[in-house]
Amino acid sequence: MRDRGVAPRALRALTDWAFSAFAAFAGDGLTRLELLHQVDNAASCRVAQKSRYALASLLRRAISTYGRATSEAAASEATRTSPGR
């Protein structure tokens, strides 16, 4: 399943859905979504980039889901590009 573009398409679909589904939330709706991914995982970084998530910051000493410290994680964000989205 690698290199078929499945993950970027799925993330874009979820991102588009979130922006549209919550359009009426708090007046302006969602204006930004954050995605956390491992810096040392090139595939995760590519998925974020292909899905229109821009690198926003690096998080030091990120804790993995298994409770142990891992390498740096990146916080990437997608912003709503138009009010009707």
C-alpha cells in the first residue's frame, strides 16, 4: 500500500470534512487543524506535506503512545483557505 497516495488522500478528506462539518461551530468554524507526526519518519512528513499541512513547530521530548520518550515530533497545521470551506 505504500506510495499509492492513500494516506494523503485520506488525510485531505478528513481535513476537508472537519472544516466543513464544523463550519457553524463558534461562528467562524474551525480555522486551524494540527497534525502531530514523527520528525524522523520520512513517510509521515511526506503525508503531512502532501496533505497541505505546513510545519508549524517542533515538539521536544514527545511521548509516544507507549509512554516512552521518542525523538522529536512535528506539529504541522492546515488552515482553512476560504470562508466557505
